[in-house]
Amino acid sequence: MNLPKTVGVVSLGCSKNRVDTENMLGILAKAGITPVADPAKAEIIIVNTCGFILPAREESIDAIFDMARYKTMGTCKLLFVTGCLSQRYPQALKSEMPEVDAILGVGDYPRIVEAIEEALKGEKPVYTSSRERFFECGRVLTTPGYSAYVKISDGCDNRCSYCAIPLIRGSYSSRPYDDAVNEMNRLAKGGVTEITLIAQDTSRYGNDFPGGKTLLAQLIKSACSIDSVKWVRTLYCYPDTVDERLLDVIAGNEKACNYLDLPLQHINADILKRMNRRGSPEYIRRLIDECRSRNIIVRTTMMVGFPGETDEQFEELMEFVEQARFARLGAFTFSPEEGTPAFDMPGQIDEDVKKERLDRLMTLQRGISASINASRVGSVEKVLVEGRRGSKCYGRSSLEAPEVDPSIIFTPVSDHSPGDYVFVSIDSSSDYDLYGHESGGDSD
């Protein structure tokens, strides 16, 4: 059977989904199917979807319809839908989108070539039953060659009352330790110098191994021990499994970025309880203080408009954010998700109220961000060059994570390629970005 020769991919949602996309591309590459950037030139198009909340599902559906156009105006023979939306609503996708030729859930990527073969016969396979979390396939990176995500676990056991991830991804499962380390070594040999560890809950990594101890601190050490790796960062930690041992490793290792991604969601005790979030407000405040004492900046996420959130509880959140002064903060409004306890909780908040609260929170954070950025003026920072805009280069320091954080824009003294590290003097700032000039030669 003659398989397609080219594949175009739309990867939506989080960085964890991106890794799944890269794994699929690795499997397809071994079958002789080559990625192309232009979907009009792809014989098979894959939309790897997100199904976390309603706006993400809407974006996924729009992308599917958009890519379906290439079945008539391009070279596309097959349209596949994969990922979280597929796992959650496979039959609805099959019945309502006849343009789709195959549906694969989050554990079925190793069957993608099999699905192609079936689809070429005119069948419309739906694979959503497997739970194969980790497999070796020779990832094809979709990130710049100097930076890569490494997924260290899948699934989640936290069971937050608003979250559908356990329904989609299943229970928590840590990736074998040696498997993760071996992949990091392979990535480094391929030119990756920045490694970002990701999972639904990174700080719980290893507690499902014999002995029940979390091993994230040890894994960070292993990553930092790779000679050519320069930065190691961790995203998506859960507050109650962040301990002093982990903070000490982050603060005490030169290659570990002094950066902790810690989605907190709220600070009011009653809201946290109804969210089924572990960790009291007092514990959260102490944890922020522990990070600050080690010069670790915190990125967090907050939710507004959770069912029953009163004006007073929202004001408590606002006061906490003003006091905590997070270097990075994202926020979103509560979205009722089918199958979760919060879906039909009493006290659902009006959408206009949710939006007003979100706008107020982000306005507050904008001012905090501007103030923190202003405090960095006059410093000299090591910057990873990511590209060029006219006469300026732009990049990130160790205090900015890829894709989600602002840039440092600077005047170079010589030509630089993406992936170079240089020193930059910070001259000015805005609400989010920093501006400066190169202050020396290339940095090791």
C-alpha cells in the first residue's frame, strides 16, 4: 500500500500536546512520511486537538473545519483528528464531521500508521481505548532546535472539581526515570541546550514508583549534569508537592532556572476546598515566601468566577495577588465542564461578572509586571537569542519560559543566530517586555 508522502500538522493546546505531536511525527517519519509547513502541500493533515475548556474546544473545531478545506483545494487525501477532543468526544466527531477520516485518542498514537492504512481502504477508524503513555519513536521537534520540552508524566490524580483532564488522560503515571534521562541526553546531542520539564503535575513525579517519593529534584539534577545543557526549567508544579528539597535544587544549581510555575487557582479557603485543591491559604503564602527567600520567581494561574465566588472572595484574591507580586500571572474564567463536580454546582456566576473580574485581575497584574520589569533596568542578563526583528534581536533570560512569557529586545553588536547566548544590559522596560543592548560577546 502506498502511504502518503507528506504530512501537515496543527498542534493546539499545551506544550504536553506539542510533545504528543512530535511523537506522532517521529512515528510517521519512520514510515517515510515527511512534515511540510504548508497544509496545501500535505497529503495527510493531522489536527491534534485540545479539549480542556470550551474556548479550546471551539478553537479545535474551527481548526478541523479550516483544514478540511484542503481536501478540495490542496493535495490532502486524509484528515485525522487526534488528542484530547478526540479522546473525549470520538463518536460526536465521527458523526458530525464526515470530513474526518480517522480519530485517535491520547494513548493511541503508536497506531497512527495502522489508522492511515485503514483510512486509505475507505474505513474510518476510531482508536480511543489505548493508554500507552510513553514510547520511543524518535521525536521530530517542532520547537526551535535549541529548546525542547520533555514530558515526564501523564494523567492526573488531583481531581480538581473543575478539571476534565483525569477524564481525558486518566490517572497519574510517571515516565520511567532512565527513559526521561536518556531522552534528555539524546536531545542534547542533537543541539538542544534548553530543557523544559512538563507534565500535568511535575512536582508529583516519581511518587507512584516503589517507595512513593517524589523525584523531580533528582531529575532536575540529572538534567543539569548534561554538559551541553545550559538551562533546565520546570512547569506545572502542584503546591502541596513542592518542598524545600525541590526549591533548594532549583536555587542551588547554576543551570536550573530560578523559575517555578505554580498554578494556584485561588487563595480563599472555601473556594480552594470546593475546587478540591490541597494546600491551605497559609501554606500557599509560606511557599511563596520560601520561593522569594531563594530568589525564585513564580509564575502562576488564577481562576475567577468559580461557582459561588462572592465579591468578598474575589477581593481576597485581588489583595493576595497585590501582596504576592507574582512575576508572571495568567488567569481564566471558570468553564463548566461535563463530567466534573463543578459542572452543575450551585451559584454559577454570570459571564459578564466573570469577565469583569478577569479584566480587573489582569489590569492589576499588568501594573505589577510593569513595576517588576522596571526593577530590572540597569541589570545585565544572560539572554537566549530567538530571532531578529529588523535591526534588533529578541530572546529570553532564564526568567522567561518559552512561548508563554515576554521577550527581551536588544541591539546586538554582531550577527547572532537563534540559540546563541549573549549578555544584555537592560536599558528600559514596558508592562511586559524589556529592552536593552548587547554588553559583550557570546556567552557559554
